[in-house]
Amino acid sequence: MGERTKYTPGTFSWSDLTTTDQEAAKAFYSELFGWQADDQPVGDGVVYSIMKLGGKDVAAISPQPQQQREAGVPPVWNSYVTVQSADEALARATELGATVHAPAFDVMEAGRMGVVQDPQGAYFLAWEPKQHIGASLVNAPGALSWNELASPDLDASAAFYSELFGWTTEAMPDSPMPYLIIKNSEGHTNGGMRQMMEGEPPYWLVYLGIDDADAGLAKAGELGATTLAEPMDIGPGGRIAIAQDPQGAVFALYAGAFED
């Protein structure tokens, strides 16, 4: 497992779920992964539920903003990338053709963040840490284990994120479809990119670790989730599955060897 006390800028560091039924989502994921909720009031009657595993922060669940509900946006898992300066990252993203949907703002003493839609249409969040670094546990069962971009233009996406975060990409050998492995500025594996499938929007898919992908998907189904992709083998010893939780958010399961 990977315990963390800091993240290199340009590294995925946190994920949270914005959902239409916070309590039901907390119950679903707690049953599936053994999470415990630490409810943090954030003003105006809103609670940000930090989900913990063995006392370590692994993700969060929060109510969907009203404007998203009114616009018909489905519940979604959000991917955060650590940056040195949220303001500078958003300015650079704009220069590279992205759209800033939420200019940089302070999240109390936790950090500073902004919401960006990349030039190909996928959303991500820039996170400048202060008191909250992001997840203190990753790459373990019940924790964030991978972030994967579905893009309509792999080359353009690779170029954008390379310019913004200093990422490099390399083709996954023997992949049945074009798939790029992302590495951060220090050369550590940091997610992947694939060609968007027909009928699929551009988005970052969050993978959560689990001991057994088949058993995990079956349990998710018992808890009310919908299967979107049956378990499949990837690489040496890895196995994944994709599901939609009872409120409509899409997430993936990963079982196999975890990096530290």
C-alpha cells in the first residue's frame, strides 16, 4: 500500500464524489470498501464527508451543487491533481486552450483549488495543498488506485497535459486498443489515457482498489449498482470492472498488484 504525506506537483492526489443523495452514497461505499465517514461542516448546512480507511483519508463524498442538479449533470467522481499554485495552473491551462469553470478559491485552511475543462472536454480539479495534502493512503484495496482519461483525441490530450503538468506518456505494450501510460515529472506512473468509445463522454474515470474485482462487482450489484463493464484481465495479474453506483456516478474497480 502507498501511504502519503505529500505529493509531487502534477500527481493525482484526491478524489471526491458529488452526488444527489449523500447519505445513501456514504452507505453504499462504506459497505463496499469498509470506509468510515468523518463529516466536516463546510457552511450553509453543507457537510463534506471525508471517507477514511483504517484512520487514513482515502476519498470524500459531498452533496451535488444545486446548479449542477438543475442542469441535469449526473453524480460524478472528481479527479484532483496537486499543483504548486492553483492560480498559476489555471492561468496556464487557459493559455493552452482549456476552460476554467471555477476560478481558484480557498477551501478554508485545507487548500486552494479550481475547476478546469480540458480542450477535449474532460473535467479535472487543480489542488494547491495547505493543511490537506489529499489522500493519505493510495494504491491499496479501498483507496484511489488509478485515474484514466477517455479522450476523443489522444495526441492532443497528451500534448495538453504534458505542457500543463510536465507529464510524459508511453504506449502500453500489447494493448488491444491505443492506451497511454502517464508518468509525472519524477517518472512515477500517474494514470492512463485511452480513446473515447462511441457514445461515451470525455472524462476522467476513478479506479478504486479492491481485493477481488469479481466479488467486488457482485457485491456492488447487491448494493444497487449497475454493471457497465464485466471484470476483465489487464496486464500481468490485474483485473478491472466498471460500475455505476445507485445514484448514477461511474467508478471502476482494480484488483492486482499495487504500486507503493
